[in-house]
Amino acid sequence: MTIRVLVADDQDIVRAGFGALLDTQPDMTVVGSAGDGAEAVRLCRERKPDVVLMDVRMPVVDGIEATRQLAASGDGGPRVLMLTTFDLDEYVYDALRSGASGFLLKDVAAERLFDAVRVVAAGDALLAPAVTRRLIGEFARMRPRPATRPERLEELTAREVEVLRLVAEGLSNGEIAERLVVSDETVKTHVSRVLMKLGLRDRTQAVVTAYESGLVVPRSA
């Protein structure tokens, strides 16, 4: 299957650079490029990409609002990878809350870029880099947590809460299975049920929810 990618960045040279790199891969094709968030949303609706590389800061409509619009469309829209120039970026954190599946630094190595696109195109969240969890933890720590656990978490079983906590700690399905002494398939089922019950797109939103609800407490700096 060919992965359809759209690149959104307000700098021509950045769009051209990412586009040229992606076009070197036999399983990827660039279906469009956008110079602002509004154009990105319009092109996504016209060209139906699987993955969008979205710059955080753009004119007209920024990457956060564009991501929010795409995630809220409810039609199984594209997965979004945010592009940023530095890692501890509160704008990126807000984008992850809005529905992005992960983020990449703009100076990412080519192979890392290709791997990231393939991961999110497959429906997974780009949570492998420790920096993603560090960013979520850092900004969740800075924001007030609710005094009581959100009602929607009450819909989860005790085992699902346990799985959500381990996902938020950065464990893979295999590592969770080993920790709980169950099969990988059982963990996948639990994760799927957690996402469905909480109305989340993927593991990235699950991690944000776990931190913001107070289920997982960020470590102090």
C-alpha cells in the first residue's frame, strides 16, 4: 500500500525538502503541500492523505487549530505528525491534546522521518521517543489537575485502568504483557477498549488523558 502524505509548512524550502525526501520511498507519495493551516485542512479534504506533516506555527490557521479541525471531522481523517524546531514546546503539547499522533523535530534524520510516517500510517502513535513522554509530563505537571477523577475514567475496569497507566509510563504492548503476565493479544484488546471507551484516537491521546486526569503523576523536574 502506498502511503499518501501531505506536507504543511509556511516555509517553501521546508516543504520542498520533506517532499523530496518522502518521494524517494517506494511506499510513499506526496499528494500536496500547504503553506498554512487553512490550506492544509482544505487539501486534506480534497486529496485524502493518510499522514500530514504539520508545522506548529503557520499563518492564517496554525497547526494546532488545523489538527483540531481534522481530528474533529469524524471521518477517519489523516494522522498528523507535528513538526517543530525544539522539543519542549507547549504548542506541540496542545497539538497532541488536539489529536496529533506525535511530533518530529525539523532536523530529523531521513530514516527516522520515514519510520515515523510508516508508524502513524499504520494507526499507531509515535510514542517511542522518550522526549514525547517528557514533553507530555512536563506540561501536564505545569497545569492544574482535577480534584476528582474525570467521570469517563470511571467507565474503565480496574485492569483497563492498570493498562492505561502502563501505556502512559511508556511501556509497549509486549512490555505490558510481560508485566501483567498476559498475552500480547490480551493487552491489545485492553488498549482498544480503553481508546473506545474514552473516545481517543490513539495511544498519544491516552497518555495525555492519563497525565491530565491525575492517573499518572508527572515527575518533578
